[in-house]
Amino acid sequence: QVHFVESGGGSVQAGGSLTLSCTASIPSFGIYAMGWHRQRPGHERELVAQITALSGTIVYADSVKGRFTISRDNAKSTMYLQMNHLKPEDTGVYFCNRNWDPFWNWGQGTQVTVSS
């Protein structure tokens, strides 16, 4: 059964940085395109960054472009999200999963709180 463990969240001031990690228990993790999703208070869950299996194609939502960097280490079945120049509107719970529906079971996510 697919299982995700997200970590690295926390509370930072605007302009700060965080690096999120996601470890996946997916057989053949390296063959799947993946994504980081977030759910902000009062908003639907949204895909903020996605990466193909061999990291050949990376796409960011306009709201995070130039500030966030997605990467992956297939040998460790792990994906990362480096977040710089954080803004209060980045506050939310961040999840990893594939980058398209149908999604696997969602993990607990990791909370990111950015104060102004």
C-alpha cells in the first residue's frame, strides 16, 4: 500500500526558507511523475510543483515560480521542496503525491506557517 511521510514544515517569518521532504513507500518510485500539493485555509488543495520521473520536466504554479525548487532522489524514494522568500499566503499543509488524479492515499502532510 502506498504511504507518504512528509516532514520539514514549521513556522517562519516572511522572507524565510524551509525545505520539505517526502519519503514514499512506492515500488518503483522512480518511474512516476510526482508533485507537491498544498491546502491553504479556505482554499482547495492545489498542485504547486511537479517533476517527471527522471527530473527532465519541472513545472511550478505561478504563485511559487522563482521561489520554490522541487527535486527528487529516486534511489531514496524521496522528493524535496526547497521554499525560499516565503510569504504569509504560502501558509498551509503541504502534501506529496503523484501529479495527477487518481491520487494515491494522502499522507498527513506537513504544516507550513509564515508570519508577516
